[in-house]
Amino acid sequence: MLYEGYSGWEPNLPRARRIGETMTATERDTTRLTRHARGGGCACKIPPGELETIVAELLAPQPAHPHGPSLGEQPGRGLTPPSPNGELVIGLDDGDDAAVVCVEGGRAIVATADFFTPVVDDPYDWGRIAATNALSDVYAVGGTPVVAVNLLAWPRQTLPMDLAREVLRGGLDVARAAGCHVAGGHSVDGPEPVYGMAVTGLADPERLLRIDAGRPGTPISLTKPLGVGVLNTRHKATGEVFPQAIEAMTTLNRDASLAALAAGARCATDVTGFGLLGHLYKLARASGVTAVVDVAAVPYLEGAREAVRDGHVSGGTRRNLAWVAPHLDAGRFGEEDLLLVADAQTSGGLLIAGEIPGAPVVGELVPREPAALRLI
Ligand SMILES: Nc1ncnc2c1ncn2[C@@H]1O[C@H](COP(=O)(O)OP(=O)(O)OP(=O)(O)O)[C@@H](O)[C@H]1O
Ligand SMILES: [Mg+2]
């Protein structure tokens, strides 16, 4: 995930505090983590169209740089080294969730990194959410996380360091629950708090969940309800806490991934900042199919629709909708429903091509139509 930038951070905050110092009420308000970031969670991702433009540059043949190593011009994909140490089986071509490389011994190594600005005010919960989200991309390709390193930026002049400690504690607790070591990291002083992890996992190369493996005639299942985006936006604006959103964002996608593999699924992705519509569009495009969404079957967290009606919609959600609009047959649905299905999720569930016990079927993949997405 790319991090959008540094603008908009809270001015006039108190001096740096030492661990253990008590806070005044005013200071407690200024230590509301979401006030220190313009965006929040996966809603702070670079919009999908802009991201794909810069990533496409990486895929293009790379001319030799006059001051770079003399590897010469690459004939094919720019990212392939002349003498690779492993076979790349999932790379950048379709914007899949994680990179997968086959190595000696018939195992596959899964690599991914994710970090973002605060999505809730509670530092421990934010740590748990960010770690659950970082681990999710390993599960989304059918892997098992093995080791993670923390990625942390902290405005140490304006936010107490003991909050950073709580963030890391939350991340550690989630990784432990996932059976994944946290064995290091990197930390910098920055204007906005940013936290996440780089995670390495293992997978069976014959049993991967790929974004390009969807086939017509397959139902689409969604393993977590939508709506965390609008509830987080409401939380940032009002301070109201939504335990149902925190519960959803801290639920590991491990069981969903295992259930998908057990059901014989071969195609999945996780629903994060580009929303259900954005991620489903990527899946349909990569698989050469159209995805039909049964809007009435899409589950939402309690309070999500009300939050949209009250205007708590992030810029990221509106950008998601604009991005998919040229590829969307929206049928009879109006703005409220469209904003809900495009809602930028943080640490959302898996979108699986296949039927999974306990997960609602929210649509179906069909042969490619003029529009890659159709709502019914
Ligand atoms: N700076 C970058 N350089 C190279 N590739 C990138 C960069 N940023 C993103 N990508 C790639 O672009 C694709 C889409 O990125 P995105 O962050 O949406 O995927 P993701 O990791 O599945 O996100 P999420 O964690 O929200 O599920 C991925 O394949 C990702 O590896
Ligand atoms: Mg992903």
C-alpha cells in the first residue's frame, strides 16, 4: 500500500512528553490519534488509477541508467532481474495482494507490506487493526504469515511516545495470535503517525489464491460486512466509538483463507481501500470476466447506512466510485447504495470466487460483458 502524504497534520500540539507523564484533558483531546492524520487507514491509499500509472512504469522495460549498475537494457518486464534467485509466480502484473516467489524445495515465499495513518483514536486498537490488515494480504493469496517487521513513523514532538508503545503492543498481540514472529522493524520521526508491517509468509505454490483466477459461473463470497470506512470517518469527526467496526477490523482473515482453500477456491483478494467495487473490478479485469453484484445480499455493519446518510463519506470512497464508474453498470441504484458498495475499507474481509461456509454469497462471475461490473 502506498502512503498518500504528509499534509494536514494538526498544528499547535503540546511538547513531547516522557513515558509515564500524566495528561491533562486538553492534551488528551490533542492526543486523539485520528486528529493527527488527514486520511485514515486504507482510505489514505493513493487512488487506484494514480497508483497503477506509477506501478506500470516499473513494469515497462528499464533503460540502463548512466549512473546505475551496468545491467544493460532489460528485454522484458522491468522488474525481472537478469539472474533471479527464485521464480516469481505472483508479481505486479495484476496488482495482486502480495508477491509470491517459488524457491528450492517446492515452497513459495509470500512478501507484502502495509502501513497507514490512524483509523481510530485508541493506540492499542490502531496497532491491532494495522497488523491485522498487514497480515491480510498473506491470507489473501492463500499463505501463512511467518515473520513480520514493524514499520513506524511517529511525530515525537507532538505525540507521547507511550502511545507509540501501545501501537506496537497491539500489533504484537495480533501477530502472536496469527503465529507470526515480530522480529524487528524500522522507526522514524515523522509529521503524522504511520504504522504497519512488512510480512513474510509461506504458501503451497499449487494452492494459491490469485486475483486473475476467477472463472465464469462462480459465486462470489464476502467474509466480512462492509461499512468500516464510513464508521471510521464518523469516529474521526465525532469521537463516537464503534466496537462493531473495531471487531471487524481486528478479525484475522486466516480462517476465511483456510476455508477458501478447503473449498477448492483458487481466486480471492481482500477488500481494503478501493472498496468492494474497486477490488472486485480488479479481480474481474484480471480474470477477464464480469462480476455481477447482488446489492441486497451485501452485508453491512450496524450504523453504516446511517453514517452515509449523515455525510460521513471519505474522499477515498468517492475516488473509488469515480475510478470504477466507466466500467460499472449501476442499474437502478442511487448514490447512497453506490457509496456503500464503494466504501473504502480498512482491514476488510476476503472476496472469494467460490462458496465458503458461513460467508454470504454477494454475486457471481459471468462471461465478460461490456461492463466489468454490474449491479442487480
Ligand atoms: N510503491 C509501489 N511499488 C511497487 N508496487 C506497488 C507500490 N505500491 C503498491 N504496489 C502494488 O500495487 C498493487 C496494488 O497495491 P495495493 O496496495 O492496492 O495492494 P494491497 O497490498 O493488496 O493493498 P491492501 O493492503 O490494501 O490489501 C499491489 O500489487 C502492490 O504490490
Ligand atoms: Mg490486498
